[in-house]
Amino acid sequence: MATLSTKTSSSSALLSIFYPNDADLLLYKDMALALGAPPNSHMFRFLGAPGQHLVFIGESGTQEWSRVQQTAVSLWPHLPVSGPVASDGTKLDSLPERIVYQMLCTLKRRNMHVDVHEPICISDGRFRADLTLRKGAVAHYIEVAGCCGSDRITRNEEERRWLARLDQRLAFYRALDITPVVVWLDMFARPAELKDLCIDLVDDVALRGA
């Protein structure tokens, strides 16, 4: 019986690592509220030890990550809805884009607009900016790099493809002598700093577009 009990205990312990613990859920909740949308598991890569279990769960499969989301919603029904659709109904290409879009929309001032996937150059529509903050003739072009952090370290072929596409757009910007703002994935692990960046962008457009 002792042997059977040990095996059962070991099996339960192994299974439990695929479930979020209390600390995981509290961290998930705090991030969701700070970002204005539930984070994905990749954002926790840049939080160090506190986020590593959530990264592990996210990499274990879609079902395991859905369990984190569903458990959090059952505890805190007021959390924002997950996914790439913004609170105003605008559909973005990704969750990171949605988060930046919502922050800019919340902060923007009179006669400011946040454009989604508009051409970088009107006469050449090959490349489109993820987001463009505009007021009159003044604009900030914003690229949201959800594939990797500012260290540009990718972990799989899909992330490498997304980074290559970003680099193509950045080369296009350089040819036009435009400097876009790149929001890297690690910035989502620091919501206060991300919001400060959005405030600076809004302030700059407001000043130059006056």
C-alpha cells in the first residue's frame, strides 16, 4: 500500500505542474488589469522566476493555457476578455497589437486618430504599419513585435519568420527616412513603462500637430 500511495502521490504532483497555482493566477490577474487585456504566456518570459511556471504551462499546449484563462475568469469575472479584438470592437492582428491600440485610444486627444494597418507610404502600398498615431500631418508609426523581445532572440521558426517580416518593414522605413517606434515583447512585462511610452507618443504628436 505504501508503494501504491507513493506512486499516486507522484502522479498527482506531476499532473499539478500543468495547473496554475495561486501565485500564477494573481500574477495573471495583475498583468491583465495593467495591460487592459489578458496577457499571453510569451509575455511572462520576461518576468524572471515569477513568470516561469506560466511560461511552462503556455508551452505545454493550448488546452493547458486555456485552463489558466478559464480559472482566472472564474475567480475574477471582471477581467477583460482575451483575444485580439479591442474593447471598441476593432480587430487587430494580435493580442500585443490590441494592447497598444487600446492604450493609445485611451490616451489620445482631440483630433487624434489611431490608424490600423494603413500604408506606410501612400504611393507604395507594399508595407503597412501596425499602428499609426496621427494628428493632422504629424504621425508616429508604431510596429508591435510580438515575436521576440528587444534582444531579438527567437525560439522557433515561426518567431524567426515574424522577425524577418518586421525587418523588411524596418528596411522600408529606413529607405523613406522614417524612424518608427518598435514595441518589443519584453515591454509588455512592464505595463507602467509601456503606458509611459504611449503617453510620450501622444504628447509628442499633440505638440507637433498643434
